[in-house]
Amino acid sequence: MNILVTGGAGFIGSHLCERLISSGHKVVCLDNFNPYYEPGIKKKNISTILRNPNFKLIVGDIRKSFDLDTCLEGNHIDLCIHLAAMAGVRPSLENPELYNDVNIVGTLQVLDACKKYNVKKMIFASSSSVYGNKTGGAFKEKDKLNEPYSPYAETKSIGEFLCQRWHEMHNISVLCLRFFTVYGPRQRPDLAIHKFTKLIFDDKPIPFYGDGSTSRDYTYIDDTIDGVLKAMDYIQKRNCFDIFNLGESQTINLKDMISELESAIGKKAILDWQPKQEGDVDYTCANIDKSRKILGYNPTYSFKEGIRNFIDWYKSTI
Ligand SMILES: NC(=O)c1ccc[n+]([C@@H]2O[C@H](COP(=O)([O-])OP(=O)(O)OC[C@H]3O[C@@H](n4cnc5c(N)ncnc54)[C@H](O)[C@@H]3O)[C@@H](O)[C@H]2O)c1
């Protein structure tokens, strides 16, 4: 297949592009290497595939129709996997306009370009954050969504809504995949596991928010990528709109996450107690029954194993 991956130089995108190429697909990657974090990291992310003849990098912006034309003209794209976004939760509180622009206007541009070039299949990177601040059991796709807890969450809910409208109006099949805190080699440096690891290695205090009881369903990157590939197989054969959770279904609290890091690194963390952060939900946990049943999604990594892999990777970068 010929596949357009937006945001393909990022954390999840670079792993996905590698897997797609090794599975025999041709990839066009559109990424603007924005400075949300060090663009050099993104260049490194795709360094192993940059010269592969089945990989074409286009440095450009999803908000610019000219850049999307460059990706789509003459490349016979069968499927678009739309990952490009402003991805951090907390910075969205400070700059909601930018999040609206990239995550909503940009997504509209991508959907429009799919329509223009007759790309009939799309996978959209959504997020557990669309569920809002919620407790009491694992989140199901059919649950009513709570109030968005951050501008980022709101942009992802609107993104899902736009995908559904495009399916209804223009007959484009779309699967929205709700990712749950993805971690592993190349994880974004702003995310807690990566940030805390660096601070522990550097003997610096780590910010310990609230009472340590906030918990996350951490998903290992290889499991997430397996889920995206399963979603690709599924959408190939159908005209549909649907939503799937891609989580691990094992919730880990902040205290236990730090203990796991300490044991993998072999060093105690210095804790700097801080109040709970605005925009951070208390708890996430994916119910993955639907993804297991319909997509055949089957995550296998334990948190211990995933953290060990992450720390091995981290050590190889310092
Ligand atoms: N990492 C997670 O835990 C997680 C959880 C839920 C959802 N998601 C979603 O998954 C997707 C990928 O996340 P990630 O963690 O890999 O983030 P990332 O920041 O590493 O990757 C996003 C990529 O998109 C690119 N990009 C941003 N704006 C762009 C624009 N206007 N035009 C072109 N490219 C642009 C960035 O340069 C970056 O390379 C995002 O949509 C994010 O919201 C991620």
C-alpha cells in the first residue's frame, strides 16, 4: 500500500513508518519538525529509514494545502494515518490557539486533501484524554465523554467529530484510535517517564505531583504500533467509521511508576513535592474488549518489561 503518515518523524510516527516499510509498504511522511521539542531528535528518529527508497520525507505543514498537495499528487495514496498534532496536555492550557490551529484546522485540511485526492481510508490519532476526568473502572468507547479537561482534549474530541462528519458526507472510512500514554524508546522528552528518567540519571529532583495516586494506563510503543497495523487491516476491507481504545488495560500510579524507574535504573529518585497539575486527569484505564474482539488487538508488554526496554534505549543515547 501507499501510505501518507502525517507527523511521521515524531515518537509514534517514526516507529510506525519503520514498521510499515519493513512490512513492504511505501510511506510518504509529512512533518514540519516543529520546535515543541528539539527537532534534531525527530531527525534522529527517522535516520534509519531516511534513505530507504520506500520512504519519502516531505518537510511541510498539515495546515498548508500546498504541502498536502505535494504529498498526495502522483503518489497514489491508499491510506492516510494522521498523527501530526500538538501533542502535550499542559502546554495546551497556555496556548490553546495553537492547539486549535494545528489539531482542528490542520485535521480539517488533511480530511479535505483526502477528499480532493480520493483517499478513501484514514486512521486518526485520538487520545484517552477525550474521556475527561473520570474514575470508576475502565473507559469504554461507547461511554459518554466528560467535559474536556484541557484544550488539547477538546481538540481531539473535535477531531473525532470531524472524522465522523467526513465519513458521513464524503464516504471516507475513518478509524479513530484512542491512544493511552504511549511509552518506550524515543518517547517524547516532555512525557513523565522520559523526563523523570533524565532527572534521576542527572541526580536532580523530580517533580512529584499531588499525593502520587494519579494513575495512567501506560501502553508500550510496540503494542500501540501492532494496534495501528491491526486497524489498517480492518479498515482495508470496510466502509466504516469507528472508534477503538488502544491501551494496555493495566493502570499504574505515579508512585509505582517511579519505583519501577528506580529499580530499572538502579538509583533512588529525589522527590520534589508539588501540587497536582492543572489539566492532568486523575486516572486513565482502557477497556480494550472491543479492540481485542473486532481488531484482534492483543497487547503483550508488562510495564516492567517496557520500562526496562526504555531504560536500555535511554542509556544508549547518553
Ligand atoms: N504519545 C502519547 O502518549 C499519545 C497519547 C495519546 C495520543 N497521542 C497522539 O498521537 C500522535 C503522535 O504523538 P507523539 O507522542 O508521537 O507526538 P510527537 O510530537 O512526537 O509527534 C507529532 C509529530 O507531528 C509533527 N507536527 C506537529 N505539527 C505539525 C504540523 N502542523 N504539520 C506537520 N507536522 C506536524 C511534529 O513535528 C512531530 O514530529 C499525536 O496526534 C498525539 O496527540 C499520543
